[in-house]
Amino acid sequence: MIAPPPSPALQRPLPGSWLIALLAGWLALDQLLLWRFLNVMPLWAYGLGALLTGLLCVAIVRTARDFAGPTAATWLICIGVATILLLLGGEGRFFYANIDWQVRFAVLRDMSINPWPFVYTARGEAELLRAPVGMFLIPALVAKALGGSAGDIALLFQNSLMTGTLLALGSTLFVTRRAKMIALAVVVGFSGLDALGRILFRGGLSDHLENWAYLQYSSTVTLAFWVPQHAISGWIGALGFLLWRAEKLPLGAYLALLPLTALWSPLGLMGAMPFAALAGVRSLRARAISPADIALPALTTLLCIPGLLYLGAAGDGVGAKLISIVPLQWAFFELLEVLVYVVPLALFVRRSRFGIDILAVLTLWLLAIPFLQIGSSTDFMMRGSITALTILAVMVADAVRTASPARPWLLLALAIGIITPLTEIRRALAYPPAPEVRCSFVKAWEGSFWFQPKGTYLAPLDRMPLLVRPTVPYRLDPTEPDRCWDGAWHHPDKPDAPPSGRQDRVSR
């Protein structure tokens, strides 16, 4: 039986500028919803914000009107791939969710059931949720209207749409169907050689491989499973830069996206800055900067000022500092995570279409950032690396599709690296789905991350800048349920904990 030919409509390229405008508009809507979450803006400000968002989207469509995007079929396939990936990561609560979601689901719950704005009072003073809440705003509104399960589905839909759109736009960097499929497989499966590092330095494999060196660069699947908000921010930074480099996206449209990602992940935005600087320098040297290249990022920065003030409030408890690392520890980590890909590219790929300067910038960035700590853990290293690692993955995908001396080395590294995402997927299938979280962020944090300060998520109300300080917030009752959730929640760093055989599934 011969399969019917695909619909001509599905094979027609979509306007790439419209998909970029979709991303920009969605992120800009989050900025306006933050104003409502804090209840700090007069009614006319929302009208002005909506007007600025509309102008931004129209400007992106016009300045990038020559950008031929993916076909509708490619877009739908990529959304499907993203949906499967995020489902396995625990979104929607159909499968196991990693322990970071204990706090994340609590935040979504608090934003869903409590009036906006609200403050926590459990620690004796009014404290505002001050965190990258961009990913939660729209799902929380859905949950308010339709219930918690609908909010879970809205989160899955939102993140699948954005991730799938990014994958589809990224496919335009490659011409043939074969090249697109290779690139998709490489980027989704990309990882350092964590399994080799774990065996050499810890004596064997484990349930979670990536902390083998007490330093970490996360695989694509790990990012999607553990920290999709950080991942999407960093992926937008990488995609925008690569589309600009391929002359598909004007500089202004690319730079306009970056401030909008801060509300999803400031760390992801920081990781995109070296490449934004490189794009700016190259454009200045070529005298290729237009008024739109300045006006569009200025417009989005103006729109994001309240969000940036909100994220930066009472930040002294977060802080930034240089840390010392054992040289041998750092050397082996960088060898198995970065240099195993960079060295073959540098030695054997003489005519990379992305440019040797890009490879140099991402290498220097990935070699340097383990020495900078922001907050109480290694989050900056793990999240500030996302843009650079994604660009590296695309360059590897570009190299392995052609016959070059680098190809066998890169394929070997990819074959070892794929063990990491397979381990993450195995855990998603081996343990019960995430239960419903019934406690507040405060109790969930104390049960999950008690060893870290809450200053990354909370700020005293009286230390918020006046522009983003709620005047009469709802005060949450500090009373909490005895248990945050029913059933077991597997901890991947505790291998002695027996699997529960999915018997703890919570009915929906």
C-alpha cells in the first residue's frame, strides 16, 4: 500500500519572521503578566505595553521578511518531539519528575491558588516571591480558571510550543532532509562524556551521571528534564545568534529577543552575552548596523525594565564570587565535556561555515565559567553554559554530516555521550509520576533544598524597588499540611533508595 503524498500546505515554508515574532510576543506577554502579578502598574500602562509588544512583533516581521522558515510539517514534527521530551521530563505529571520539580510545582501552586500579589509570612516578615517566574505566569492563570491539572497541561503546552518552534527554526540552518535529521539527533542527544568520567573517577555508573567531577555541563535532555526555563532562555540565545550568523535574522531582531528571556532565566541570558557581543563587534567592523538594530533591542529593554528591577531586587544574598578549583579536576572535566568536541573541530574542520571566531569564543567561555559562582551553588556554570553548548552541538552536527577527518572522533564522542540522556530517560520510565504538591514554596524548599538559602527565590517586601513593590499584598497563612505530597519521590543521588514500581501514582 502506497502512503498518500503529504499535503502541499504542510510542505509550504512558514514565514520565519512570524515564528520569531511568536516567540517575542509570548515572552513580552510574560512581562505584562509580571506587572499584574505584582499589581504595580496603572491600567494605561498595560495598554502601552500591549502597543509596544505589537510594534515589536510588526517590526520583527518587517525586518526579517526574507527569512524562509521551516515547513508546517517540520514545525509540527518538532513540536511533537518537544512534547515527548518534556512529557518524559515530568511536565503534565504523567511521568517521573526530577527533584527540582518539588519546588517548581510548589511555586506554580502558590501562583495558582493565591490572589496576586501575595507575600510569604512563614519567617516572621513579609517576603515576596522574587524569582524567574516567566515560565509559570500563563500556566498559573490557566490553573486559576480551570484548576491545577489544567495548569500542568498548560505548562506542558507552552514549553512544547516554544521548544518545538526553536527546533523548527534551527532546522533552517540545514538544507537537506538528511542534514536536518542528523542535526536534530545530534542536538537532542548532545552531552559530554559523563559515563566515561563517572567510570574513571567514581568507579562506575549511577542514576545521575553528570555530577561526576562536582562540576557540571548539562546535556540537552537533562536541561529539558530538570530546568526547562533556563534551557529555553539559553536556546533562544543560541538560535538567535546562529540565525543572525547565517544571515537569516537581522541583528536587531536577534538582540531584541535577549532582554525578554531574563524573566525565564537571568543566568541563561548571561550565557548569551558573549555571543551578542561578538555579533555586535562583527557588525560594527562591517559597518552593517541599521537604526532598527538599535531601536528593537532598546524597545524590548524598555519593556523589560520592571522585570529587570524585580529580578535584581535584594540581590546581595545571591552575590557573585570567584572560586578555586583543583587544576586536575578542572582539566579532566573540560577535556571530557568540551575539548573532546572542540579539538577535532579546530584541527580538522578548516572551513566551518559558522566561523573559527565562534568556536574560539565558546571554548574560552566554557573554560572560564566554572571559576565564577553566582549564588550558593554551581548554577551559573550549569545555566550560563547553555548557549555555548547549544552552538557547539550545532557545529558538531554540521561536521558529522560530511566526510572529514573529524567525523570518526566526533561520532565516537557522541556515542559515549548518548549514555547520559538515555540514563535520564530510563529514570523517567522507572519511577512513579510526580505527585501533586500541596504545600507552599517555603515548606517544599525546606524539604528539598534546606541546605541552600532561600534568597534566590525570596526578597523582603520592604527591599523591593518602589516601581515593583506591591502596596497591599495578600499575606499567606503560614499553616502547612503535614505532608507536601503523597507517595515516594525518588532522589537520583540516593541509589540505595529502592524503586517503587510505580505503585505510588497519585490519581488525577
